[in-house]
Amino acid sequence: MKNNNEYKIAIFGAFASIIFTAIYDFIKAKPILSTFWNLLKWIWNHIFEFQLKIWQILIFFITIWIIKSIIKVFKKPNENLTTQNDADWLNYTEDNINGLNWRWKWIKNVLTHKWNIEDLTIACNKCGTSMHLDDSYVYGKTAECPRCENRIRDYKDLVKIEAIIIDNVKRDMYKK
Ligand SMILES: [Zn+2]
């Protein structure tokens, strides 16, 4: 995971700078031979310079990562045109499954970029109107047509219908 690594580097960088500062303070407080002191100063200056560069790179990567994340969040569901044009299964929004006409919409999740089935319902077998589905503990599964009052009982579980639709797409079985 690239993002995770960037995060780890940032933590490591923070720790490293704390440790180097501690060493620097320790060196300053102790009387040491001037040559040795100069050598340490030379190392410190070079390490410090290196640290600065790492921080600049880190800030650069973190800024890019933040911008990328913001763009991802605000991306509209249908913005990805290649998916839109290539994926003809997006037009697959109706099918007869287990003797009933099912109807649904494909909605892209803005965070995961995955397409989800939404508004899954049964089309009335008498007038074609989208039915109102109700799953109650007492009455069981009932689909009711708002137009002609037609009722359908004991339709297949919505989770199973979704699984069948997704399987049809994955195995190209939706193409008639
Ligand atoms: Zn109806």
C-alpha cells in the first residue's frame, strides 16, 4: 500500500528528527575535543540537510496524496467515461429471474468506485409498474403494485437476486 508507506515514512521522519535533536542537545552540553566536535558538527549538518530534503519530499508526497484523495471524493459517479462506454452491462437493468421481472439501477460508489445495485424492485406482471416491496416478519415478503393493486408473495430474497444479477454480469449471461 503506497499510502500506508508514505504514512510510515512520515512517522519515521518525525521520530528521526526527535532523536537527532536529542543527540544534538546532548553533544552541545558536553565538553568534547574541538576536532571531534567539528567532525560531529559536519556529520550533523549533513544529516540535517538530508533530513530537510526528506521533509521536502514528504511534504510534496503528502500534498499530492491529499489532493488525490480530495479529487477521488468529489469525483462524480459517471465521470469515468471509459467504464461508461465499454461496460455495456450498465444497460442491463431488467431481467426475468425466477419467473418475476426484476428492475434496478447501477450506482457507482464515489469512495470505492464500485458499481452497486440500487432501487431493486419487481415490475408488476400486469401493468409493468415498479412494485413496492415489503418484508415483514408477520406477513412475509409482499410486493404490491401502486397502480393496479396486484400483489406478489414470497419473492426471492433481494440479496440472492443481487447475487444472481452480479453473477450474470460476471459470466456475461446478461447478453441475450
Ligand atoms: Zn400493476
